Amino acid sequence: MATYDDGTLDRIPPNLRSGEREHVIVFQDETIFHTNEYRRRSWLARDQQPIRKKGNGRVVHISDFISETIGRIKLSEDQIAEQLTRPAELRIPSFEARKITYPGKGFDAWWDLAQLMSQIKHTIKVFEHTHPDRVAIFVFDRSSAHEGFAENALNIHNMNVNPGGKQRRLRSTVIPLSNPGPAPGEKDTRGQVQNMCFPDDHPDLGLRGKPKGFRAMLQECKSVWDKFIATCTARGVKAVGKCTQCAKSQSQKDAERRVIFAEASGQDDIASAEDMVVANSATLPPSNDEWCCMQRVLSLQEDFQNEKPLIQSHIEDAGHICMFLPRFHCELNPIEMLWGYGKYRMCISFTRTVYASPRLSGYRNLADGRFVTARALVPQCLDACELITIRKFFQKSWRYIDAYRKGLNAQQAVLANKKYKSHRKVGLPSDIISSIDKKHT
């Protein structure tokens, strides 16, 4: 990867050996701008109250990718001009990675995995055009959409205990070689192809073409099934498809997912009171017992454990790298700072066009509660962020990463980021900790 000068932030190309390719890190994220977002401070008479519209209003949803090399992943004006000289069938489908939608009841659909996949396909083509012979490292946060699997992926939550029913038809797999060896005289099923559905010529007419379910899948993994049954017999318990603890853990995850969706979409009222109670209740950890139920045993099989999210599979198939940030660490994603810049910083071109005074800055100061204004204002506020500013965002995130890598906690990492201004590094942990001690004495 290239480095950048601590002062000027000019790019310093990497020294590549024969056969090596430069890697470029690309961060992705989504955000929402509401029509009725207003400035936080305003001048009022002593007894006057600000008059605000009820509700958040229409939504402008943005999903974008940025890199340290060029900022937003998009073609330059010269590259766009060159593309327009080509026949339509030879042009890349999109000239930029950004995708803006206007979701809501009766409008665009809410952002989902299918839309993200379409955007990623276009983004890869734009990246490869703007960064020839380079490898992208796409970085995502751990939202439920980003970690979604393909429809036919080996996902334990898309299966039933018994055959048939409302379960998906999953792809075929291979019984892991890491499974326990067979008992003396028993057939070794390891390494065999395992279909997730019964064959169309199965002797039982009722099972032909039907998904197998937990029980049948484990019974085909002979050594694993024998060990599971022996463990249940030794404990004096019944072999069940899903134990109580595993079922409750999944119920809480589902409730949390519905609440998060409601909050992200600005429609808190669509989350039921029951979901709110379940999501805010004390987290029930999943069972630590590897042999508690059929679902748990099958989920720990190597092929199920190694199943990759859909976006990761597609990116790696295209020859690039996909990574996910740790949960609850938005400070590691520089595009989060771009969203804040767009909402609170200067949008010069729009200000001069619409308002006589250019002193107002950022979306929240310029929004007037009209969707037409929001639709025009959002992209201009984001585009006002220059490349040098985006590189400063990256610089800040790199320093956080270095602080955590050195074992600092969140408070120490914040102090280190303020004190040290190197592009990708902070000082020694001992110096940072001593600075905190001096500050509090």
C-alpha cells in the first residue's frame, strides 16, 4: 500500500517487488439525510420556541465508497469524456460508485443486500478503471445486510429439523474431512459430496426433491451423528432439533435486527413493543455446549463455519479482498467523518446559489424542510469535501487503528489521536498512559 506524507499528505508510491501489485483500501458505508433535519442552534426571542415540522420527513439514503488515493470512487472528468466516445455497449455501466435512493412508503425500496450487490458490481468496474492493475481491499461494517448470505448458502437458520416445509434449497457441500473418524467396521463418509435435497428418484414419493433438514443431514455424517446420539444417551436427555437456549438466542437477534431497521429507516413506530422489550433485555448467550442440539452440531461443521457472506464471495471471485470492521467501532471507518462533514460543513456552491449569505454551512443549516431542496443539497454537500480532507479522515482512522493495535483502550486512543499527528502511527503506549495520568493529577 502507498503511504502519505505526514505534513502535505502527498502520496508516496510503494516499493513493489517483481510480481507484486499495489493494494488500495476502500471503505464503504451508508447514511440517511432527513428532509426535516435542522440546525442545532438558532437565534430566538427570550420566550420564543422554534417551530419544527412533526416527524423526520422524507429520506435521502446514500451508499458510497471512498479511498485514500482519489477520494470518492468515481471517474475523473477526462475519463468520463473518454468513456462517452465509446459505443454504449463498451462503456462501464456507471461512472461513480455512489448510489442515492429515496426510500419510503410508495417510493423507493429500503436499502437491502440485493441493492448493495448491484452497487458493488458497478464499484468494482469503476475501481478497476481508475486503479488499473491494483487490488482493492473493500472494508465494510458488520451490519446485517453486509453479512447476508446467498439464497442457497449453507445457513443453519434456513433449515428445519425434518424434511420439507418452508426451508430453502441450499447448495451441495462436501462432508468435512475434519469430522471424527468412523467407528470400527463403519463406513467413512468424510470427503463425500452431500446434497441438501433428496433426489428426484427417492423411493419415498413424499421426499422426492424435498430439502433434507437437520436430522437427515447429520445422519449422513455418520460419525458425527453417532457421537451426538451417544452424548445425548450418556446425559439421559432426548436428541432435539433446537434446544431452548439456542432458540432464545436467535429470537433476540431477530428482534434486535427489526429494531435496528426501524431506527435506521427513521420509522421507530414500526418496531413493536414486544421487539423493543426482547431487544433491550439481558443478552442470553448461545450455548457453549457443542452437543446440545442438532442445530448446534450442524452449525459447527467446518463447511457451515467457513461459509462466506455473499458480498465477500463476489469480491474475492473478482480478484479483490473483502474485510469487515469490528462491531461498534465507527471511528475506524473514515467515511463516517465524510457524513458528518456533509451535514455540518460548508456547501459553497449551493449556498451561493440559494442563499444571499454564504456564512451558513452544512446540510442541517441549509435544509428548509422541502424534499426538492434536500434532493439537490445532499450530493452537493458531500461533493464539497476535497481529497485532502478525505485523506485527513483516513489519517485519523489509521491512528485509531495503530492505538488499538498497541493495546490502548478507547479513552487512551482518543487522547493519542489528538496528541500525535503522524499519518499512520501514534506514540508509545507508555507515553500516552503517562499523559493521561498527568492530566488527571
